[in-house]
Amino acid sequence: MSRASIRVKSIPQNPHRVLINKAHELRRRGVKVYDYTAGQPGLPPCQEALEYFIEQVRKDPFKHFRYMPTQGLPELREAISQDLKKYGGIDVPANQILITTGGAEALYLTLATLLDEGDSVLLFDPSYSVYWDLARYLKLKVETCRQTHETGFNPDPECIKEKLGSKAKAVLFASPDNPTSRVISEEVAKTIMEVAHEKKAWVIYDVAYKHLVYEGEHIWLEKLDPALEQTVVVGSFSKDIAIPGGRLGYIYGPSDIMPELVKLKGILGIVAPVPMQWLAYYYLVNGFKEKYLAQVLPVYKSRRDAAYQGFKELIPGAKLHKPTASMYLFPDMTPYISKMGVSDVEFTLKLAESKGVVMLPGSIFGEAGRNHLRITFVTMKEEELVEGFKLLREFLEENKVL
């Protein structure tokens, strides 16, 4: 029997981590792995930025590794403030920005600061698997609004009106989204902010994928709440400057909430990784971010196109929405998985063992994601993406469901 706390034991092992570990295990066994699990950039960080960073560290190593204020490197917070003006035309003072150890910590700090045990949070189902785990750990109740293929994975505005404020103290969602890759519509954005202002509810906006948009534009929700009265935005440097292992994120929001966020950050982690703060600063002030995005976005779009077309042709019975942003295909595989008589978790484990093709089961993102697969399309070249789909088709044929 485990001697861990009841609090930790109450959280089941997320299949997300199990399947990521499965991919590594298969590689160690010498299996050719087609790994679609990782929600990370498919190209390395900007070489010029890394060389500049290394040069600066050599000049003054102490500066790059010593403690910084818990709220984060002042130069980086100012650079983020300028970056938000540049890309979004929004005005967020540096003193309303907190640097965190990745986007996941930013989510934890925000939920723990804004909500008490027993409060309800509204999630759009399906949503990022970590949202559900954090809600369970913090003993929050969860209200949901479904997202479906038929609506382009946008939630029903009427559901938001019904639940936000009256049933849920806050709404937490991402745009562009993980796992559906959708960008929220202007109607949904306006509905959220109108209800939040009317009912004094919190809006927690996860913008980790804000720069990965291939058609259309990112929705800057902050423009509907310029004073950030009801809005807390959670961001990450994992996607736009490609340092997911650097574990660097940020939060910006109301001035009265920031001291409480900083206080909690100081207890949990003292300060975000200081070398990575300097690296992000150099990215923002030396133009490296723009260069990197200009380089990778066309590549990701090409991979998106190849993945979408290849999957559609090879797995014709799946419902498949063509993503305009983010990193993921999210096909509904119900016709195949139901015929096999297994859960989507069992399906992905069998697929991994049989073919070395590792994908995530949609149920880990919520009940509405059941029998879907989350497939990352940015981490492999076009030919390799399609090769993995061919093996998926073989697996379906061998199980006599295609």
C-alpha cells in the first residue's frame, strides 16, 4: 500500500504520461517509433539566439545564474510588456507580469490564487488534460460546455451564459486550443467577457499557442477587458521560442491579484529558471523571436497540410477537422474503436505495442474527447507523418475494423 498522502493518491496516473513513457520504452527496445504524443515544437530553438546567449553567459556567468526577484527578471517583464504591445496592441505594465516555471506552474498558481476548495471552474470539454488534474488536486468542482466537430470545437455561447458566474466562479480555456487546435470565435470571446463582467467571474486565458496560427488571427481577449479587471492570462515560452525543456512561462492580470500570485510563487519555487529568463529576454529584444517564427510557421503549416490530407485519405471513416492553428489533429475514431470493443486508452496502448505508433487517447482531455486521438503534426517531416498513418491503417485492417 502506498504511504503517500491521500491528496496525491486521489489523482489517478494520467495516460498522457504513460504513453509518453511508452514511446521512450519502445525506442530503448530498438523499435522504430512514430511518436505523435509530444506537444512541443518540431524544430530546434533559434541557433543565433543560442549562440548569443552562450556568449553572454561566458562574459558574465554569475549574472545569468544568481537569484532574481520572485516576480521575475525586470528586464524580461518589460520586454514582455513591449512584446504584447507589438503583437496585440495591448498595454500591460511590467509590474503586472509574473515569470513562472513553465505554463503548467502558471496554471496552478492562478487557480490556487483565484479559487478556493469547493469552488467551481468552467472547462470546455475536451480541454488540456492538466486542467482536469489541477482541478482535482485543488478540490475544485468542474462545470463543462462541450466542444464538437459540428461547431468547429467552439463551445455553445448559451452554455457559457448558463454556467459562468451562476454555477462557476471562473472559466479556464485555451485559444488556440489543446487538443482541438481551434481558435475561439469572436462571438464566444464576446460572450465570455460580457458574462464575466456582468457576474464578476474570472476568465483564465491560456495563450501558449497564440503565435501558431496558420489561417485567421489569434483572439486577443484582453482587448475586451483592457483594464484586466476579470482576466488573468497564462502564457508560455515553450512554443513560440521553442524552449519547452527550459520551463518558462508567465502570468499577467489585475494589479491587486499580482502580489498574491508572487507570494505563492515564492513559496512553491522561489524564482523561475534564471538562465532561461535571460534567454527569453534576448529572444524578445534582439529580434530572434520574429526570425524564428518566420522560419517555423511555414514548415508547420506544410506539415499540417500533409498530416490532414494523409489522415483523411488513409482513415476515411474518421471525423476530422482541419486545424487553423496550434499543433494537433483531433480525429473522432468512434467507428473503428467501438468496433474493436476497447476503450480509447486500450486502443492507443495496443497500437503502440503493435506498430510503434504512439498517439494520445482523447478521453484524457474530457468525456467529449472519448474515442478521439490527439496527433501532433509539427514534430515530424511530412513523409514520416504519413508513414505513421499508414501503420495505423494497417493496425485497423489487421483488427478487421477497416
